[in-house]
Amino acid sequence: MWNKQKLFESLTPFTLLDFEGFPSVILWFCGCNMRCGYCYNPEIVLGEGKFTFEDFEQFFLSRKNLLQGVVLCGGEPTLHHEIENIAIELKKMAYKIKLDTNGTKPKVVKKLIKNHLVDYVALDFKAPKEKFEMVTNSKKWNCFLETLHILIDSSIEYEVRTTFYGGYLEIWDIKMICNILESIGFNKKYYIQNAFCDTNTLGNILDEKKISSYDMKVFEEYSFTVILR
């Protein structure tokens, strides 16, 4: 049975930060098809699942009148075929679902949206095309771009976000991302977040230049809102 497969590293029982407007639970899926050096969850990216959905099912049932949302993140949740069944079960309990994704599985994202199994998507825009493979150790740029277009063409609520690490990206790279978003009609919020530099990250990265509130002035020319988290 799908719900007996060990897909998860852990569960965070409560957050007000990860799904704006909805007190939520976070489900941490194991495994990822990227290897970003600034990733602060190496045990999730490289590890094997410790828990099944069945392990958490009673928790979700007991909280369904107290909490409103579930965040599916990782790792990369869309790598798991079982994500659709998990979303169906959570929807039966009347939870709203947020998906955090790197966008490399556009068909999965499209199906979840089509079947009304997600309510909000946060898409990671890792880097412009020229630096995408260097940052992610992945050749899935075209897949990511397809997912971005799926979101733009849909009616779902979503955001795009980039983690800035000065060892990989420059301000100009963020401008290139903004130019891409502007050219394809993006009109949502674009978030920039500085990487958390620590020896416990996947690449054991050290402190590098960060984007500051002063730097944000260069993004005022765009028709969409650029926010520093």
C-alpha cells in the first residue's frame, strides 16, 4: 500500500510562517533531484524516509478542526508518485495544501492543479539558464520553465522565489530572472531570500555577499513586486 511507504523525514506540527494566512503542518519528503550547495536540509535530500503517511494519519485527523493547511516540501515532493494519493487524503480532511517545488516535474504539478489537489504553489527559480546547472547540478532547466508557464497559465495562487548565495549568483543574475518573469507575463510576488550559510549545508558553504534592502532599489522598475524575505 502506498501509505505504508516511508517517504518522510519528519513532520513539523505547527507553523504560521510557511503558508501565509493558514496555521499549518509541514510534511518533509525525502529525496531531491538537485544538489544545491546552500541547501540546509542535506539529511532530507540525501536520506531515506523514516515515516509513512500512515504514521501521521491520526495526527492529521486530530488536528483537522484546529489547523487549516499542510505544506508539502522536502527535498522535492513531486518525485514521489504517491503525492497525488496523499493530497487526496488530506483534501478529504478539508486541509488546504501548499506545494513547495523546484519545478522539475511539470506533469505532476499540472495534474495536481487540474485535479484541485493543491491550493498554492511556491516555485523555486534557482538561477537563470546560464547558471542553472552550476547552481543545481541538474539539467532540468526546460522542465522548470514548463512548470513556470503552467503556473502562469493557471488560476492557482502561487509565488516564485530565489535563494541568493553570493558564491553562485550576482545581483545581475537576479535582474536576468526578473527580465524573464517580466517577458512571460508574471504578475505575482517574487521573493528573494539570502542563503543560510553554515557548515551543515549540503556544500558546507561559507558566508558570502548577501542582498540587502538597499540593493532592492534596482528591482523597482518591474511591474511585479520583488520582496526580500
